[in-house]
Amino acid sequence: MSKQHDSSNQQIVFDPELIKRYDKSGPRYTSYPTAVQFHDGFGADDYRRYVEASNQRGNPLSLYFHIPFCDTVCFYCGCNKVVTKDRTRSAPYLERLHRELELQGALFDKNRTVDQLHWGGGTPTFISHSEMTALMAKTRECFNLRDDDSGEYSIEIDPREVKVDTIALLRQLGFNRMSLGVQDFDPRVQKAVNRLQSEQETMAALAAARREGFKSISIDLIYGLPFQSVVSFSATLDKILEISPDRLSVFNYAHLPELFKPQRRINAEELPAPQEKLAILQMAIEKLTAAGYVYIGMDHFAKPDDELAVAQRSGTLYRNFQGYSTHADCDLVGLGSTSIGQVGRCYAQNLKELEAYYEAIDAGRLPVFRGIELSDDDVLRRAVITELICHFHLDKAKMGQQFGIDFDSYFATELQELAAMQADGLLTVDAGHIRVQPVGKLLIRNICMTFDRYLREKANQRFSKVI
């Protein structure tokens, strides 16, 4: 077992044997119930009803925009995307996105401020400067955006797709946070996954973001790609640490070629062996925590003064479709094809295929094609899972009081199952609390899966491995 690392009272222990034993597939819990439970019995009228009810509460809003276009395909990618060199393909999509903004904006009370906004993809920077400007102007017309730079407005950046003036424009439009896709600096790895990206391109984008006053910069890396080794990934991490981003995401590559066509172009024989992959993860954790980063959970690391780390310490961290978030009180509005919204006690997803999405918008209809209304049990289990995955701790009495239940009675079966995890040292359960131990933090998905009623009822669902 590796030694413990302490950063701002956050500890994590890497135990290879335990990780091997618990390394099974499971949800990432960006929602509960997860998207596999969404159904087409839920439609636009149901969504409208939930928006109406949410206007009575008047919570602030979070807007997510899906920009699906990419210039080239990264072989590891499992996102919903359109790969094209034809930049004119974005115009008909953005035309519909503007109309969807009008349809959605008409539903929400204009007094509700947008505290959080995110452009994801695909590659949001695929679209032109004039298209970016027009989309943000349309958003301001339809929703109440903050003008004082106090909102959390973020965008995913492909450093190969931006020039210095792009970064300046994004800041001018109101963006103040960004995540940069890097994955790996090793040229051999880049070639194997069809993402050729020079260090110079990455550093130039990051330097420009800092010059323009972006408040938080995150870097995305992936471990488990072809030709990666402890030595090669360590070299990438050293270069990343030199530039000292506010946050890092170190994602596990899940090789599922039967689900994601681009992955069929990755040669499975070139992937690191499971033992090497675990060693890469262990090295990454030790290097990042030694450099002062806090392990937030689920592949995420942040500096101790970053908003995520502060929110975790204060007990206000939250998790949604964008990952970890500091805006638990927001209703989330999903815009664009395949986007998922979360309003009150419902999730609603837009049509995935572009033609179907266009057809709905052209007919003046909200493009919601499926979703789910949460039962009392769903809301309770979502709260339990959120508490554990965000804070590694749960106060049973507080949860019982909030939901009017006796926690130990309601979750008798689950607590029985946790006993085996307690015996393995993953967590402790006493009369008042569940506390995830340093050795259990990397296996938090396994712990959360215990409380997932749908997973218990249907064991054959497809998810990525937890590590």
C-alpha cells in the first residue's frame, strides 16, 4: 500500500489489491437516476410543467449548450459529435439553437439569473467568432445573464482550434473559466489516438487565457491510452505542473469499441496492461498530491484555494452533467442536440440526431424526447449519492430528518452490503455517520452503487470500469 498524502486535510490512499478487487463497471453518477432510466413516456409537456413549478421557487439557472462539431475525430472519444471539415455545417445548427433559446427562454421567469453557463461539445471553438458573438447575444436576449463577471461561465477549448484573438473574444463575451483538452503530450500517444497537438499550441492558449484574466483554468488528461507508460505519462504531468493549472481532470480511458465506433481504430494490443494502467494512476495521484493538489473525487484534482476544493470543505459541492459544481441551487437548462436538463424533480433530454432536432425546432416544438420524473425514493437516493460522491461523508440523522425517514431502517439492505466494504477499510459506518476512508475514495463509485436501486434491480446495464 502506498503512503498517505495529506493536502488541506484531504487524504487519499492507493491500494492496488483493493482496486483490482473492486474494479467493476458502474455509473459516474452525474445524475440519479442515471440516463439509462430515461424513457420516452416523459415529453415536452411534462418538462413545461416542471419549469412552471420551478418559476414559483425562482432558483437561479445554469445553461448548458451542446456544440457537436469537431474538425477531426479523436479515436478515444465517446461523445455525441459530428466530425466535419465543412465549417458551414454549424450555421443551420446554430440557427435552430437560437430558436430553441427563444422557446426555452419564453418558459422561464426573466428575474431568474443565470449563475452558471457552459459550452461543451464536440468542440465549441469549431464555430466562428461571429457565430460565438451572435450566440451569446441571443442568450442575453432570452435569459438574464450576469454582467458583473460574478457568474461561472465556462467553455471547453481545443488548443488546436483557437488563436490568441479567440481567447480575447471569449473573455469579452463573458466567459471567465475554461477547460483545455490535452490528454497527453507524448507524440506517439497523440498519433495513436489521432489527436496531434503541440505543446506550443497548448501553452499559447493557456498563456492567452491568463493574460485575459480567466479566473480558473482546467486541463483534461486521459490515462490508459495506447503506448502510455508510467514514465511517459509522468513526463506529461511534469510539463502540466510547470504551468500550474487551477484544476486537472485525469480521466480513465474506457475501451468500448462495440459502443463507440471511433475506438475501433485504436489497436487494443497497444493499450497499457491493466497493471501498468494502475501504476500510471498511482503515480499521477502521488505526483499531484505532492504538488499540493486536493483530490476532489472522480478523476478531479484542484488547488486548495480553487472553488471546488473550497466548496468541498464547506459541504456545498454538487455534481451534475458537467461534473463537479458549486451551484447546487440552480435548475439546469440543456440546449442543443442530446443535451440534458435538470429542472426540479425531473431530467429532460433533447433529441440526439441532428435531423430530428432540426425537425422539432422547425415545427416550433421543444426538442425534448425523453426524461424522467423523480419519485420520493429517487430524490432521497440522489441526495445520499450526492453527499457521498461530493463529500465522502454522510450524516444519517440529518438525512433522516430531511426526508422524514429512519435511515438505518430504510437502508437496512444497503448498510448490510456496506459491511463488507467496511471490513475492507473502504469506509466506516457508525450510529450517526458513514465516512469514506482514504483508501475508499478512489472506489467511491462502488460505494454509491450500493444505494442505486435501479442497478440492484437490473444487473446487466453497460457502464465503464470504475478505475
